[in-house]
Amino acid sequence: MANRLLDSIPESYFKTAMSTELKPGPLPLINLAVGIPDGRTPEPILEAVSESVYKEENQRYVSFRGKPSFKNEIRTFYKKHYDVDLEDDNITLLYGTKSALVQFPMIYIEPGEGVFLPNPGYPDYAPGVMLARGETYDLPLLPENGYLPDYGSLPEDELRNARLIYLNYPSNPLGAVADKDFFDQTVERFKGTRTRIVHDFAYATFSFDGPHPSILQSDRNLECAIEIYSLSKGFNMSGFRTGFAVGNREMIEAINTYQDHTQTGMWGVTQDASAEALRNEADILPGQQEKFRRRSVMVTDAFTEMGIPINPIKGGIFGWIKVPSGYDGETFRDHLIQELSILVTPGFPFGSRGQEYIRISLAVEDAVLEETVSRFKSISYLWK
């Protein structure tokens, strides 16, 4: 049996959802709960795997803190896209960014210290705070504020006790984005305090009104923030479990020290493939961005025209839809699977402000999205 602390953590919604036997209606199943971009891993990355797996250096332990070749590509990437200068001690490699997001409170805060978490926001932030014996504080994301937090409305006692604040733009599940002015204000608000900022940048590629800013552009001296960047989404590398964190030295060193004790270095083949991905980003990321921009416009326009309330999808790969009167997210999910054979994610795992919403994924082929629109049209009367 697990210890009492682990037993106190709620079961992961996504683990449960993936292992549940589905009983769809008579139509072919459409799975809009998936959060993995469709398509193959690009050829240059696969070719790098084929070549590097035969290198003897990759058949042994490699440097605990990463190959210079991978780190150099990270530095080049951040300088090119964000004009941010990084040194070795501003970079750590990650064995999947979810692991780092969950583990970071466990290695950085003391029991009883607070962590502000976005609501609605990614469900797996909270278990890390609970395992750290910390306090989870609500960071409301409201439509009237453009789904950006209003720091002035946060309780003073929580602000005094907060050690971390998590942000995620482009947002999962909201599809909202933040501009550089917001990040400037955030850094100005928290630098010089005990509160440090973790920006989950998993959907960096998918910003549809121009490039999305890095928070490090606002934290030029790397005083108070780290950014966690995933290769899973933009590069179609979810199975590789690779990414990196960059930013404040103290925060990066905490991750490095933890991984020194829990890992023996990322597999060299994974690092070579990741470095090749970043070397080829100019040939990979624009196509990914355009594909999802096109889908976001199609879905947003179609649902709006049908009178179905969907958040404008300004970034990311998800749509956030308010359910009809008389339903909550769970009961409407059940209705959709039974009546339309469409599987969606109910909003409740994303926080208390998600109870009356569902999340749909754009990570399916265009033809599947078109069929999705057609099926929703048959029940659009529910929102009248």
C-alpha cells in the first residue's frame, strides 16, 4: 500500500478516462479528448534516432546534466525566437514536462507554503503541491479579464505566503493567450518578493495572432521565473518524453540537483533527436502552427454560427465550450458519447470554474473536425 500522503491524492482524471471502456452510440467514435497533436514525428528527427542509436556513447550513461549539443540548440532557439541569453546554469533537461510541473513544488517549497494555480487550469499541477504538503491557492481566470489573473484581487495573506505561481499561456484548456505587457506586469509584481513564477509553455507553437512571448523576455535578468518548454506538441514528439526548463538559476539548480539523485542522464538518443528537432524548427513549427490556426478558425466560426458558446481559440489546441442549460460538463459528456458518439473532456478536472464546460481537442484530422461540426449542428437547438 502507498503511504497516507500518496493515498490522499485524487486519482488522475486522464489516467481514469484512458482506461475506461467506452460505450458510444451508433455512429463511429470521434475522440476529442486526446491532447496529442495528430501526425508523425518529422523525418529529420526520426533519422537522427536511427543514426544515434548505433553510437556507442549513447549506449552508456551520458552526462547527468545533458549533452552540450542539445543545450547549445536550446540556447540558439531562445536567442533566435525571444532574444533571451542563456548560460548552462539557466538550462535543465526534462524527462517530459509534466514530471517537472508536478515535481517542482516538491523540491522547492516548504510544507505550508502556498502555490497559486490557474482556475481553470491543467489538473496535474495540484497533486505536486499536495505531495509537497503545500497550500493550493486559487488563481481565478475570468472572461472579463481576458482570462488573465487580476493580482490585485488576490487575498493579501495568500500573497504573503505564496512561494510559487503557475501560469500557462497559450492556455490549456481555455485557448487564451497573454501578451508581453501582461508578463511585464507579472514580473514587476513578483520580483523582489519570495514568490517565484513557473510558466508552462507547452503550447508555445500554437499562437495564432503572432508569436507568443516568453516570460523570460520580461524577466531579462532571470530573477524570478522559469519557463517549461515541451517538444511533445510542436514537434510531434510526445512519445519521446522530452523538454527543458530555462530561466532563474536557483530554480533550475533545484531541478538539476533533484535529477542528479533520481536520474542518470537523459538517453543520448533522445537528446540527439531533440537537438535535431530544434535545428530543424524552421521547417517544422510553421506548418504545425498553420495547421492548428486553420482548424481553430474553422471550429470557432462554425460553433459561433451555430450559436454554441465557444471561447475564441487564440492559442493552443483546444476549444472550451459552455454546455447547454440543464447539464454540467459530466452529464453533457455522457450525452455526447451516447447520442453523437463524440468523446470530450468535461471541465471539472480543470477546476471549479470548469463545471459547466467541456473541452474539445483540435488534434484530429480536418475531416474529423468537419464531421464533429456536422454532429454538433444536429443538437445546436439545445443552446437556444
